[in-house]
Amino acid sequence: QSVLTQPPSVSAAPGQKVTISCSGSSSNIGNNYVSWYQQLPGTAPKLLIYENNKRPSGIPDRFSGSKSGTSATLGITGLQTGDEADYYCGTWDSSLSGVVFGGGTKLTVL
Amino acid sequence: EVQLVQSGAEVKKPGESLKISCKGSGYSFTSYWIGWVRQMPGKGLEWMGIIYPGDSDTRYSPSFQGQVTISADKSISTAYLQWSSLKASDTAMYYCVRGTMVRGVITDFDYWGQGTLVTVSS
């Protein structure tokens, strides 16, 4: 059981928008930055969003992040078949003194 | 270009020791934290620990403390993850990651190695 809770799967049609939620507590999301990672099939994860809502260089603005209280959300607009991947949220947990991840969400672009 | 290049896949027997590596390039190796993340077959990501090659300050996840050893050789810009006695449950993909730490808190992992698959089987 992961410390952060994500839906196991989400799906949407090409061109549509999807959101992926990440729920935690005051010891993690509530008081620390959230990051998001994309893992395409058979590849290493890649940083998508850091410090709740910032995009690294090269990440298109179709990807966005937000945080409110003890939850965070990843948004993806203009869905493409190439966005099919597993998405993970991560943050620091002050009680555990370590990084925790969500269980991952599999995105299917129908 | 920042790169983390990991050593190749390993097949080991239970009880054997193992040390896998991660070589950083394209940046100042001693100025960034390097960590390790485990992904068991078909499962999610688990943070194992992290080291600052500049002074070898090392932090472990409570789940992995005492189970593995993280080290680094800054003279060759390489970090290591080692086991003294492998178990079948150590079978997983292991990723090295470059971490950002602010006021003692890791905020994100901005670069990832390609992964090293470790298989432990009798």
C-alpha cells in the first residue's frame, strides 16, 4: 500500500483532457513539494513536473501540475497516443524522513 | 548533456553479493545528490536512499536501511548500490537518479539512469 494514493487507471480519447489525482497527508503533500514522473512502456521514468507546478525544459505545456492542501493533480491536455504511460507522483514525507511515491496511474488514450 | 549510465543486467544466486554502478557525466558530479529507486516487476517506484558525492553524506529510506549500501567514488564520477547477501525478493529494476535537496528535503529527481535489472534466482 503506497503512502500516496493515485487512481490505478484513467482513460480518454485523443485530443481530450485528463487529470490524475494524488492524495496524501499533512506529513507529505501538505507541507512539501510534489513532483510527477512519466514512465513510457519499457523505459525509465522521466521528470514531468517539479515543485508542484514547474515544467523542466523540453516538457510541453500540455502537462501541468497543481496542489491544494494534501492533494495534487497532474493535468494533460491535447492527449496523444504517445502519452500512454504510467504516471507517478512523489514527495517528501517528514514523518518517514524519505521520498514517497504514489502507486502509479496507467493512462490509456483510446 | 547530463547522463547517468548504469552497469548491465545481473543474474545472481541467493546469498551472493553484488555491486551495481551509475556513472554521471555532463555536470559537476560532486554538486548533486545521487539516489537509487527500486521497481519490482509490475510494481511502482520505491526510494531506497541517496548520497552526496561531495562529502559522502548518505541517507537511507527506513525500508532499506541495513539492507543495502550506497557509496560513491567522486574521482570517477560513479555511484554504487551494493548487497552483501541477495535474496530472491531483491529481483527488480534499479534506477539511479539525480536528486535535488533543499534544506534537508529531497524535492525531485531530475535525471534518471536507464536502469539495471537484477535477477536473483537459484
